[in-house]
Amino acid sequence: MAQTLKITLVEMIALIGLTIMTDILGFLFGFLGPIGALLNFFMTITVFPITFYYLRVIKKSAARYDVIANALEAVPILSMLPMRTIGVIIEIIRLRRKTVRIEEEEHEPAMTTEIEVEEESRVI
């Protein structure tokens, strides 16, 4: 078993940066009342497909924590909390801890060797 990193540092910074910015805007939108809730809803329906597509389709992750976090973002009071960022961070942790079995090519084991024995020619 060999451990492989399925997500790079640049991808982590981009995803976490995007979700932190949207969570900060969501927090500020929470103080605007019904208009802020509507703005936060539109922001959620534009950011959710980006993170979901990236985690689910490109990285082949289940993205279940991202989906749960974005569903909680639809609730007006909970949208002030950084649910989206927490969901993406949990998914990144899951991706980095995954282990992938490396399939080995079919070959002979290294410790065995074939010894060819030549038949002696006997003259009678």
C-alpha cells in the first residue's frame, strides 16, 4: 500500500480561499436582513457547483461533507457560520488521507531465479 496525495497544495489554497471569501461575504450579508439572505442564496447556488464539480467529478471524492455544508448554508441563520469552509476542509482532509493500492505489473518475484541445467552428453 502506498499513500498518494490526491490534491495538491495549490488546489487546497484555491478551494479554501474561495470558500473563505464566500463565507466572509455570507457573514456580512447576514446583517442585511431579507436582502442579505437572498444575496447569500444566490452566492450559494453559484459557489456550490464549483466546489461540488471539482471535488466530485475531477477528484473523484464523495463530497458528502461539502454537500451537507452547502445545504446548511441555505438556512438563513446558519449561513453566517463558516459551514462551507469547514465542509471543504473536511473533504480535503479526507482526500489527503486516502490510500490507493498500486497495482503491480505481473512479473516473477525477485528472489526466484531460473537455473537451466544442460544435459550432459554421454558417449557409450
